[in-house]
Amino acid sequence: MARSAHAYVRGNTLQFYQWLKEDSARKLPQGPPVWICGDCHVGNLGPVANSDGKVEIEIRDLDQTVIGNPAHDLIRLGLSLATAARGSDLPGVTTALMMEQMVQGYRSALIPHVATKVKKTPENLRPVETVLRQAVNREWRHLAQERIEDVEPTIPLGDRFWTLSEEEKEEIEKLFKNEDARKLITSLKHRDDDAKIRVLDAAYWMKGCSSLGRLRYAVLLGVGPKKDKEYCLVDIKEAVRAAAPAAKNADMPKDFAQRVVTGASNLSPYLGERMLAAKFLGRPVVLRELMPQDLKLEIDRLTREEAVNAASYLACIVGKAHARQMDAATRKHWAAELTKNQSKTLNAPGWMWTSIVELIASHETAYLEHCRLYATA
């Protein structure tokens, strides 16, 4: 988190939620209650494969998903993009243009005939196009080398992967004897529906900050007959109570894992169909097979054109995720709400620009304090 303000914003979600509880957030429009990401920063979008192997850019991390105000996702994405622009030494004018294009891109998903001012081509969408091309061409060996640093059927223990207790090993064996887990793994198009699966290796996965204090495991499975078996890597992740604010009286599953899977199914169908809610040592967990095509979208250095067009494109992706949950009348009404109180000097609503400015200022202060503490630790 000390690497850059952009990294700090990505890792410090709770500060954003705190801002949403303050008076300054009351000016945000109240959109129709739909499933939202809840933590919609740039790194939580990227290429995702479905069970047939098709790839699309979708929201790829749904830990904080709730039924809530869609404006929260738009603001969170705007903050993330704005700090990425600052990290690229782009002027404030570029940030203003990005906010304009975000609103237009998002509205184009709600009302398809709405066009954005900037023509998007592979050249000026380089960060997105590059990662999408990489995703389409990836195979199992790429995933194995990236995640477990080898293509052999073992998980190397070390800094990232830790040994399991006997209780954890037994629980993993038990989990994958369950028919629902077997069907999840064999649901990929090229696999036999009746194939057997076997646990070959497993380890606790120290993935990052989100792993601290939670159950997180990597499980290597063999699928099919022993001679011609295929390998797959499954992520088991504990689901916890969402910190993102939910809509009042929102009808969501009480089980945290079921909430995550339901949100994923609504927001990111390619990902949702590959997820399963389960219990592990009595705690709710989400199972997901890791696909070679699933990649995080990293935006570190941008040109002005890339920043503006990425803002439009990614806001459109988020807009599509929200729009598929609304009927035509609701989409039209929400699109109109977004442009109320539009600034005379900016082709974006005043509430959005003010919110982004406030958030950048508060996060910049907190980031510098974080760096001071890190340097003196």
C-alpha cells in the first residue's frame, strides 16, 4: 500500500465506506437497489472466462457485493481511476475529462443509443486490450507457473503457501467428495460430466491483505482417469460480513458465501456460474476454479487518451452489470437521475466531481500518514 497512492486506495476500502457514512455522501443520487460490487476499483475488473471458455471483461472480485446504491460503484471506480491518473503524472484536466467519459460510458450501458464523444480503438484502449489478448491466449501452464511456480502436480510450500493441519486436510478431502463440488469442477465444456475428481495437494494460501484472519486455501485437483487426468487449481476463500453499505431492507442471503455467489451471478455471469457456496470447518466459503484467462486489470502508467478511454470503457462494463438487473423504465429513470445538477463547466454531474475531489484529498492525506508510519516502523 505504500508503493503509491493508487495502491493505497485499492487496499484501504474501509476509508471509502467511512466516507459513505458521512454527511458529504448524502448528496449522492439514490439509484435503484441492485446488486453492486461494493469495492469497484480498477483492479477488481478484468478478463473472466465462463465454463465454455469464452472471455469477457467483468467485475472479478465480489467479496463486498451487496444490494445497494449503484452510485457507490461509480464513485469507487472514479476514485480509483483518478488516483491512477495522478500516478501517471497526468494533469487535473485529464481527471475532469475522465469523469465526463465515465458518466457517458455508464449511461451508454443503461441507454444503448447514448454515444460517447471519444472513439475507442485498440490503440487508445491499450491497457484493456493488452490484458484481454493475454487472457485469450493463456493455458494451464501459464496459470501453474504464475500461481504455483511449477507445472508439476504439487503446491510448493514457502512464503505464499503454508502447510495444513490434519483437520484441514480431512476437511478438504470431505469437501471435494461432495457431489456439488464435483459438478462445479466438471461443468467446464470440455470435461466429462461423470468424471471423478481427486485431491492431489492443498495448502493454506497467503494471498494478500484480504487473507489475513480468514480461511484461504489453494487445492490442486486431478480430473478424470488417472492416466489422462487433467489438473485444475481451486481457490477456497472464506466469505465474511460485507463492510459495504447495503440498501435498507435489502433481501439478501444471510449466509455470507451465498451472498457472494448470488451477487456474482447477477453482476458477472461468467464468474458466477463457476462459483459455489459451501461450509469449511463450519465457516462459509466460496469455491472457484481458477482459470488461466482470469486476470487482474493493472493500470499503472497511462497516456491522456488511454486514461480517458479506459474511464469510459470500464464505466460501461460496470453499467452493464447494473443494467441487466433493471427493467427498461428503471434504466431510463436512473440514466436521467445521473445527469441531474450537471455542472455548467463540466459534462458530468456536480455530485460526482465533488465526491471524487473530496475522496482524493482525504485519501492523499491518509496515504502520506501511512507512508510515514511505514518508514518509521
